[in-house]
Amino acid sequence: FTSAHASQTCLNGNTIQIIIRINNPNSGDAAIFDNVTVNFDDIAPDVLSAIAINESNIKIQFSEEVIQAMAENLSNYNITGIGIPNSATFGADKSSVELHFASNFIEYQLYTLDISNISDKCGNTLSKISVNFNYISFKPENIYVVSKNEILIEFSRILNKISAETTGNYNMNNGVGSPVSAILESDTIVRLEFGNNMANNSANTLTINNLIDINGIALTSADIAFVFHQVAPFDLVINEIMADPVPSVDLPEFEYLEVFNNTAFTISLVDWKIKIGDVSKSIPIINMNSNSYFIFTSVQGAIPLKDYGETIGILGSSDLTN
């Protein structure tokens, strides 16, 4: 048999005994029985995520399968300041829906999406819920040139590890080609190592194809241009040291040293360190623009000294000796 019906109400969580009697004229009657715990769904669907997959589409993931007609009912959705969608596509998993809006989202702006009247197969209805989201386009945001055959690429979204580490998804012009290795160093940063070297002071373009973020959204193609400059002595110079800030003279009372990029090129400080005596401090992943200054100071001094230039708070409060 494929189904059975109880002759009286069974409470959720109760254990009942099911007995099946079989009448077989050849071997006599038989009975099969077992204890079964009654559990039924009385919980309304919830919203697990609402993600802007591009500038005008949102994918909503529900906690369970929902009724298609309700999921595709445009009046069940509303974005404050934008309104209802102009189309809705039910997902093949029966627990998601993609909404398309006529107006484009503004990047990094926070939006509120109201969702209501979504029911599951058991008739439990999500009456109303509000979820916040923002739109961040999927793109390479920064490139850090580590050496003549190594770069770091920072993306705007968390990456799918397999696609990020597929070397065939990257290619550089000027005969450099695809990398020999691609390592996802953090959620958004990939380190690429090439078998061929970049020429000094050369303008290069890295083409990126078929990357996927953790939500399965694809970056079909993107180009990022940069210049490789082989760093030489005196490209970066320490042009000011404040080792004894007390008493102060029109400055915050914090130690600092100021570094100047003395070139016409952007210099990446990836894998660089500052060593003062026996103290060595790693510099965070950052680019230093041409003819620019960085103020290296303590964590406490980073904000007060920010009025005087870009600060990096990695020093101890007394690392600079008098």
C-alpha cells in the first residue's frame, strides 16, 4: 500500500502502533506491526538569504519547498523605495525564487525587502518578514604586484575555491600567459604565480574568466590593467621619524615614521616588513601609490595621526628608540 489514514486525531510527537493484517488463503493470516512516532510540519517557511546577484535581480532562498504560485506572486514582495518586482522565476529546487526589478540597485546602498504570504506544502504560511540586502557587483577590486612573476588579486565577493584555484581562468598578455598555480589565500584574495616573468615597467592586462562566488554567481569576464615595476633601492625612503613625541609640538603625542614612494609607479607592500632593532612587523596587504606617503604608527596613534596622511597602525607604542 502507498498510504494509510488514521481514524482519529494523532497529536504531534505521539507514538502510535500500526498493525497490518494480511489475509493469505494459501498460508493463513499474518500480522505485521511497528511503532511509529507521529511528526508533522507545523512551521512556516523562513527566509535563509536574499542576495542581489546583479544590479536588478535578487535570489531568495527559503528554508523549505514552497508553493510555486505564491512564490511567483509579485505582490508578495516589496522593496522600500523601489516597489514590487516585474517578474519572478521559481527555482528548480522548489525552495528559491529569483526576482527581477525594473529599477537598478545602487551599489553598496542598503535596501529592505518585505516578503509575505509564502506557504509551504503543508499550508504553513510566512505572514511577513523584512530582510536587508545590498548590491555589490562581482569584480576584481585590487591587484597587488608581489614580484616579476607573482600577483595577488582581491575580489569584491567571497569566492568559490575550486573556480578561484583553476589556473585556466586567468591569462596575462605580453606572453606571460596563464599562471602555474592559483591559491585562494583568503575568502576574497587569490595569489597567482606565473612561469613567465613580466618585463620591468611593463603595462600588463590580466583577463579573468568563469570565476564563481560562493552563491554560484558567475563572473563571466573581466580585465584588470596594471604596471609592473621592479622595486630598487631608494624607491621607498623614510623621510621622517618621530621617536620622542613628548612634549608634542602641534602634533598628537604618538611615535611614527613616515615613508615616501619616490617613484612614478604603484608599489605593493605585500610580504614586506618593517624592522626596528630586533622588532619586525608585517605590513598589511596594501598598495602605495606613486609620490605618496604612509605614516607607520601604533594602533592608538593611527586615528589621531590620520589628519596628517594615510596611517598604518602596526608599531608598538615604544618601538622607535630615542
